[in-house]
Amino acid sequence: MAKRKRYFGLSFIWSLIIAIIPVTSWICGAVERICRGHVIAGILQLIPPITVVFWVADIITMIVFRDLTIFA
């Protein structure tokens, strides 16, 4: 079974809670992307107008695919 890409390897529920709360999603998402080698995506996540795009994408992928699939 393939390992799921979630925030810091947490369970689905905790990852979904992190994805829903904007500030934690922005910070944890940036750190998670940088740790996985997507440095540019991690830095872009910290820029305010682009942050909203990543936030919505994280929520949608967590609900639909149960993991982070976009740039993670």
C-alpha cells in the first residue's frame, strides 16, 4: 500500500483539521512542501495572494483524495 502524503504523517482527521484552519494550513503546508523537496512551491505558499490558491487546493485534495496531491 502506498504511503499517504499528509501533514507530517498525521492521520486523515488531523490533516483535515490542519487543512481547514487557514493559518496552520499555510505554515504547515509550506514546511511540508519544503521538506518534500518542493522548495519553490513552499516559498510560493507563503506569499499572501497565492496562499489562498494553495489553501483551497489542500482542502479539496484532502477531502477528495484523502492526501495532499498537489505539489506535495
